[in-house]
Amino acid sequence: MFAVLKTGGKQYKVASGDVLRVEKLAAEAGDEIQFNEILMVGDTVGTPTVDGAGVQATVIDQIKGPKTINFVKRRRKHGSQRKKGHRQQLTLVRIGDILEKGADKSGVKAAVSGKGLAVSAAAVAVATAPKAKTAPKKEAAPKADKPKAEKPKAAPKAKAAPKAEAGADDLKQLSGVGPALEKKLLDAGVTTFAQIAAWTDDDIAAMDEKLSFKGRIEREGWVAQAADLAK
């Protein structure tokens, strides 16, 4: 006799004595488990599962599948690439008895995917049984009118960003500089193209670290641009 069971989102056609690799189950080597999602047993086809059917198995070992390599590359101006290996965690089982009926009363632990604890088939049947309808709640007596609470005062508006000082240059003309970066430069006391054009390598390194520009100054060529704009 054969059966078609479902576990870990996959379907397997099995017979007694087969050795099967399935998605990791919460069980240890030597444990007796039972698969309860049976789609077909012999000539009986489930709708979608066969009521009372089950496939019992013995856990042989917890293993890992073959290594797969995931490689991602982003082709952009400042692209990146990532290489990562993965080995899927699997459980090796040997198929035992195939039950057409009475699996929910066998007392064998149900096969549970992942790291959850294995539970008995009877416990699974109880947990999945439809809940009884509760009696309708009695209507509560109308509450006395309470005085309306005062509306909370609106939070104070955030202060506007500091404006550039008189005589300051429009630093947004530099490549890659928007309002946010311009504000960082103004807060650091950098207001003109002449200041940037006069930066030395030490000045660039200090400013890069202070404002967390991550090499943007050299990458965008701000010093050369500032020298042209300051003329």
C-alpha cells in the first residue's frame, strides 16, 4: 500500500520501508512520529485529506541538504555584490505503518515542522477542532454621561532649519549636495566655495569623519568644483 502525505509544504508518495528526507521536524533521532496530512491512501483520495488516515515513521537523524550559493550583484554607479551559502535543515525518516483509519487515536506524536514541540495526534485533533459558540453577551446598562475632556493642546511646531548667513554661497550647486547636506555644512561653519576650495587632505579627512560623508568629498570632487564656482 502507498500513501501521499504532505509536510513542509511538499507532497511525497511513500510506502512502508521508504527512507525520506523532509523539511526539518521538531523531533530527535529514534522518535516515533506520525504524519496526519494524508492526501491519498491506496485508492482513497482525500477532500483534501483522508479523515482518520496517517503515516507513521521513525526519525533516523537531523541532517543538512547540499550547499547552495546565493550571489546578488547590483549594477549601479556605486553598486554592490553579496555572496552567501546556505544548507537547508532536513530530517531523515523511515516510513513505517500506513493507517487508513484510526490514526487520530494511535497516540503517536504528530510530525510538527520547525522548532516547535512534537505533540500527540490526539492533542492535534483537539486543538484543530472547531470551537463551540459562546452565548451572546448581555447588553450593558447605559452609562451616565461624563463631562467631555478638554482637547489636548497642539504640540509646539518644530523650529525651522537655520538659514544660510548673508553672503554665503549656494552650496547645493556642488554635486550630490542637497538641503540636508547643505545644512550639515552650514552647521559646521562651511558657508562659501572659497572655504571648500582651500581644503587640504587633512581638512578633507577631518570633515569627512566629522560629518560622516564616507568619502563623498573626494568621490564627488567638491574641492575642484568649489574652485571653479568661487571664481
